[in-house]
Amino acid sequence: MMAQSQLRGAVAAAAVIMLAACGQGGTQAPAGGTTSEQIAIDGSSTVFPLAEAAAEAFTTSQTAAARVTVGESGTGGGFGKFCRGETQISNASRPISSEEMAACAGANIQYVEIPIAFDGISVVVHPSNPLTNLTMAELKKAWEPAAQGTVGNWRQVNGRGPNTALQLFGPGTASGTFDYFTEAVNGDGGASRTDYTPSEDDNVIVQGVAGNPGAMGYFGYAYYEANRERVKALSVNGVAPSPESIASGQYPLSRPMFIYVNAEALRRPQVRRFVDYFLQNAATLAPRVGYVPLPAETYTALSQRVANSQTGSAFGGHNEVGLSITDVMNRPLSTDAAPAQ
């Protein structure tokens, strides 16, 4: 079995090759800069495959491009580094939180918020599981804090499920996917039963679900796409995760993914060139690594946001579910956290 890093590298390499074959899908930035310059990216493991593909394509296609490194310490871990000035770009599978906004403000770090693609958190089970659908209410039965110590069999979640012990696998608490899922399912970001196997490594979740008939797990759609022969994705409220249902917002666990760019670093020509390149080619790269591109007009508007260095967040420091990309783009940007509602 291919290790996760090898799998991701193969997916990114394929995306680079296909991008080159498609003419790069955008306007190439002018040559310049130096190979000694480095751009550091860290954060979400969900966004990682897309950011890695963009970094490799940028380095391959540019003359004397900067060296772009991409880490995956989780959305929360990535924001920690970003707000300490250790990275220029932070990958995030949820918006920046009020605590993270305060940390960046305390370090005098301003940022440009860029939705980069759509994802749909995929709920997966062992292929032998007879169920094909769970409702949001049934997901809550399985994952809410009150389920700990009381809900331990599939029949307690859904009467048509297997009569077997329920074993849960999911992202760790530093993950933006964890935050978004718990907000959407349990109504409170971070509220979850704790008697599950957590990991920031999505391959651990894949292995746990693929190797256990009573397992359930969740992660980004790209990881389901890469492992659809090993695990089965359930429909949620009768809607299966797919590029079409994710882009339309019909799939209940659809969400935008983000990159956050340090506004001061954006003045550096190589950082600007990379961000421009990412936006120009995201529509081609996203489907190559299992994600769904935003509408073309959204990327155009975001390129203008970058050109104008418009800083702040459209979310006021609070994760929200069910927003369309039009809703997000129409919101004003603010560097101040809004009161919790």
C-alpha cells in the first residue's frame, strides 16, 4: 500500500503534468526572482494536496521561481505558525477564528483571506456496511458529546445498520475539518464525543475504516476520491458527495477551503507571483486532486482582492455552515472579530 505522502506526491505530480498539458489554465506570471527565495506554507491537511500541486506546478513552470514548501500541521497549527510570522501562507479548511484573529493582530500581522476551492466532508464506512445514507440527526446521534459511553452499536444510530460495535475515526482537534464537522453536525464547533481514534493523518482514518466492519470516519472529499475502492461514502440527508452536489451546496457538508496570505509578504514579488499563479490555475488544479473549483468570476474577484491587498475576514472569527460562495464574497471584510451569536 502506498504511504500517504507518496500518494499525495503522486496526485500532485499528476496534477502538474496535466496542468502543463492543458496550457497551465491561466496567464503565466512574468519571470524573475531567485531560486534562493523561499515561501513557507503550512496548515490544513485537507488543503494540502491542492497547495502542494500549485507549489509544484509553479516551480516547474516558472523561470527562477522561489522554492515553495508546504506543511500540514492542521488548520489550527498552521494559524499558530502564521500568526507568529513563521509562514507566509496558511492553508485552512475553515475560516480564521476570533482567537487566531487576535493572535495575528497582537503580532501586527494582516492577511488576505482567499477562498480557493470547494470541499465536501465525506462520511465513510466499511464497504460491507449495508447503509447508504445517514441523516444529519443520525450523525449527531453518533458524534455528539452525549453519545459517549451510551451509543456504542450501529443499531443505536440507525435501525437498519449492522448489529455490530460502532468504532469511530476522525480528525484531531487541531483540524479545521473537525471544527467544521462538529459545528455542522453537533451545532457547536469543537463539541464531540472524545472516545474515537483521532489523527491529523487522514491515511490513519482511511486504514481504520477500511480495516473495521463497524467503523465510521470523516475527511475531505479528495481523500475519499483517492480511496473509493477501500471505503464507502454515505449520502447525507439523501445527497451523495460529488463535484456537482458540492458545488451547488446541495450536499449538507459542503464548504469552501481557504488560503490566508500575509499582507506584508504579499509585497514580495515572488509571493505575489505564486498567489497570482495559484488563483489563475486553481480551477484546473482543484479537480485534478479531488476538489471542486469555484466559479470563474469568483477567482477574478479574488485576484482583484489580492491586487488591492484587501485585508480581513468575511466571517468575523466565527465558523458558519451552509453559506454559498456568493454569500461569502458579498460580505464585507473585517479585521475585528464579531460578537458570537
